[in-house]
Amino acid sequence: MAEDAGAGETGTPFGALSVLVVEDDSFTRMVLAKMLGTLGVKAVHQAADGESGLAAVAAHSPDLVLCDVEMQPMDGFGFVRALRGSSDPHRRALPVVLMSGRVDDDREARARDSGADAVLAKPATPASLRQVLAVGLGARLPA
């Protein structure tokens, strides 16, 4: 198994990515982490809510964040607004994909207004995760 970051293009296009999963449901968090690992993501970090998600961003500097919308006390929209309002340029530009069981025009508009890069319908599938990981790759690869 090629799971080191040096696998590059020969292993998986996601082998250099670090992803933070911010999700209050521990089972969903575990399933997402396992799927990301199966897709070849180098490092998967986890946080149970928006506040701990902000601390995890500071600690791990991920390339992409997958963040649930419905969390307490800080929901996904608040998490993204906090990142975008940061004085740190990495946090302001960090790609964030909000995850929601309800994806409609209103939810997508609120996500974009908060500064999110995309919205992913839950439950996530390997195919849908592969698509959003491309968001992280696009943000990190040189043009």
C-alpha cells in the first residue's frame, strides 16, 4: 500500500492533502475519516464542533476543511465566518466545504454568503468526497 506523501501521482492525487473533518456526530466523523483514508488522503484531523475546529485549523494547518452545518454552539456558517474574518491569510483562504443533510438554494446561498467554497449533501459518498477533494487540490497546486 502506498500511503506515504511521496506516492504523489503514482498512488493517489490526494496523497499530499491534509483534511480536517468538523462534525459533531462521532460515527459520521469516523466514517468520513475512513473514506478519506481510503481515497488516499495523507492526514485526516477531526474536531467535534466549530470551536475545536478553529483550534484544529491552528494546530494542523489543513489543506481543506469538511464542516457540518448543524452544530452547537458554533454552527458551520459561524465556523466559516470566523476563518474568513481571521488576520491569518491561510485561514482566510482555506477551502471549506460545508456538509448538510438539506441542500437547497437557500442553504447554498447561506453557505456562499458565509464564505464557504462548496456544499456537500450528506451522507457523503466516496464519489462526492473525491469531487470536493479536488477543491482542496485546486487551491494548493501551482497554476
